[in-house]
Amino acid sequence: MQEYRKFYITKDEVVPTAQKMRDNGVILAMIHGYLNDDGKPNISYEYQIEDRIESYTVDGEDTLPTISHIYDLAAQWPEREISELIDITFEGLDTSKRLFMPESMLDGQGQIFVTPMEELIKNTQVHDEEV
């Protein structure tokens, strides 16, 4: 089983942490982002260090520095995806073109509209009764 370690860092520690990892030949495995229970962004940077994953997490920040100048496309793509899906800005990241969402969609505050499962079931049942 692969070992997993989680550390909390500040936004000011994102770039120095990434640079230290890169200088030591550490692979950036992934960058994950989601909204926490308070609706604030939670961004984690996962690094593959020998036989373990170390996650460096920043919680509650709406703006973070990009690490795309350190990890190139390995960081650029997940940062662009996260900025497109949730309301977070990666300072210094080129977001002039969208990855997935249509250009006509509004910027900011997330772009995915999710229908609760209960509503989908209710709408399906109403539709079945009409048929």
C-alpha cells in the first residue's frame, strides 16, 4: 500500500514548496481542487516522493500563485481546469482560452451546474406518469 501524507501550507508557501520539489527531482502527481464545507476552495498539490504521496494543501484561499513556470504543463492543465470549474484564480496563469467549457459561459463562481439526484428522480417519475 502506498503511504499518503498530508500537510497544510499557506498560499505564500506554494511556490517555494513546488520549487524545492522540482529541484529535488520530485514528480508533481496532480493538483486537486474542490469547495470545502464553507464553500471556500481547497487546493492540494500531490507530489510523488519515492513510494509515498505527499499532499500540500491550501484551504480557503480564492487566489493562489501558479506553479506552471516550475512544473510546466503538469501544473498548467490542472490549474486551468480548477480555475474553470471553481471560483479560484491562479496568479500568473494564462486563462485566456477555456479548456472544456464553452467560451460563451460566464466567468467565475464555478461553471458546473449540478442537479440534485432527488430532483432528477422526481422529474423522471413525473415524466413517466405523463407518458
